[in-house]
Amino acid sequence: MSSATTFAAIEIANAERTGNPALLRIRGVAKSFGRNVVLRNISLDIAEGEFLTILGESGSGKTTLLRIIAGFESASSGELWMAGERLDQQPPYRRRVNTVFQNYALFPHLTVEQNVAYGLRVAKRPRSEITARVAEALDKVKMSAFANAKPSKISGGQQQRVALARALVNRPKLLLLDEPLSALDANLRRQMQIELKSLQREVGIAFVFVTHDQEEAMVMSDRIALLRSGELEQVATPREIYNRPATAYVAQFIGLTNLLKAEVQGGSARCGTLSWGCSLPDGPAMFSLRPEQIRIVSGSPESIPVRGRVLQRAFHGATELLRVQCDGDLVLSVRTAGEIVGEGEIELEFSPTDAIPVCESPERI
């Protein structure tokens, strides 16, 4: 099968999954700096109009992947395709890709309007076109009233919007964002998450957002690509990656979970004194059980009873997080509605379907 036929088949599959055709296709991308392998065989489709988050801990390779897409780094191997052309063979200035950096990189001596217009002026676009496009970009990010202000006179959130306008004014097909909210305080960061997602829907172009913040990824993304030590651990929607983690690493990285090491025999999984039905083959297995799936006993005949003693409780506003010592050495994290659990002994339960089988994550160097 030819490369063109292969890529056409991949694009059709991607369109069926996301509802939109593939905009960017990453195929077998790897990157090494000397003997340090940063990325290993990354293959990923990004659909038109999609908000994809590349999530991972420090050193996972997420920023390196973003820089390869932008053209600031060259892949050691692999290919990038956009609109039927090899993107990785084009210099950065010819790619329909723009980047918003963590520090915004605004020129302090220029006004908001001049910052946004800078790229168009370098490209020697007509003055009338520059004026119209800058006005349009500032209007989209709700910064028209600050057109004549200097960056030092506006807030961090407003600087973020100016950086976005400067990228959008070039009308890219793909916008890359390298942890652009990390410098903001917690309240402004939450506000900007909502605004950024709303803006992405309004402009209708694909965003690739890099972050190490799991909550941020869950709130903003259409899909999450979780990187671990330079490899893709799982790519899925936020709901799927939380409810159906593929590996123990994913289950622990995305939210909080209880990992139950069990032994399966005859259609029954046993972990300490706990036992529940499952359809896995006989042998050792691991399950992810989210704290909120363990609840106060309701008497459901299908539920698995859990008895234990409350060791610790932490107040989280609408909920409390408990550490419960069960029979044997098993300690479970349990999330309940606040103030409904007393001290000492406690009776809980969970449904067998809430214990999700996961692959035990291998160690990686």
C-alpha cells in the first residue's frame, strides 16, 4: 500500500472518530539529544477544530513535541503531514502554525495594537489589511479598549489575551500553546481556562495545549494525549481517560485512585478480604477504583461490602477525602459528601463495574 493510500485511510478513520478530518498527522516521530532519548515513536492525529492537550509530568517530552510541530526543533526520525504536505520539511515561517509561549514575549515598548500588528508589518502586508486584521483579532479576545496601552499597564490575564491575538492575527490553521496559564494566580487561571476554551470554539481552529496540570487538561480538552517518558501512554477524551484508564500510571496521574492488586480465579477477583466478579482470565490483575465510587452502604445486593476504620479525613469543601483501613493491609481513599461520616468503624460498598482493569505500567528509563 502506498504512503498516500495509507494516510488517506488514517484520515478517514480520524474523521469518523472526531467528526472532523485530520489537520495534522504525526507519524513515528522520535527525538534524541545525544544519548538522551526524549520522544519515542509518537504517532498522533489532530483533527480540524480540535482542542487537544498534551499532558505529562516534567521531562515527559511534551514541550519538545510542541517545538517539533512548530519547527523550532527537528525530529530525529518520523514525519509530520498537514494538508497533504510534509510539514517537517518546511521552515517555521512557512508553516500555518503559531505558538503562544509561557512568558507571552510581548514587546514592552510597543502598544497592544503594535504588538499584535508586528508580524503582519514584518510580512509587509498593506496598511489597510493590517488595521482591519488587528482590529478583528483584538475584538475576538475582548481587548479593543486597550489597543493603545503598553503591556506593563495591563494585567497578566490581559497580556495572555494580547499574546493570543498576536498569534490569531496571522490566521494559522493550528495554534500551539506552551503552558500559557502557568504564570497566573489560581482564580485567574480558572477564569482563563473557560475563556480560552470559549475563544477556541469561536475562532474554530485547532489548539494544541501543553500542560502538566491534570485538572486544566480535563476542563479544556476535547482529547488528552498523556505522555510518559517520551511515549504516548493513552490518547482519549477526558471522560474516557478518567473513567477507563488504560494503565495504572494513567489512573494515578489523572485524578486520585485506589490501585487494587488482585488474583483472578474462576471469574472472581480477590484483593485481601474483598472479592468481586470479573471476566478476566485467571492470574494476577490490577484494578483502578476511584474514591468517589466507594460509598456509604445502601444495601444494594449487587454491591461489594467494605468494612474499615477511618484513619484520616481531609475537608475539601463539598466533599471529604477519607483514608480507611480495611481488614488486612488494605488502605482505601474514599470521597464522600462532607460531614456525613463519623469517626471509627465505617461500612462502605462499591459496584463490581466500578473496579476497572488496568495494565500494570512498566518501568521506563
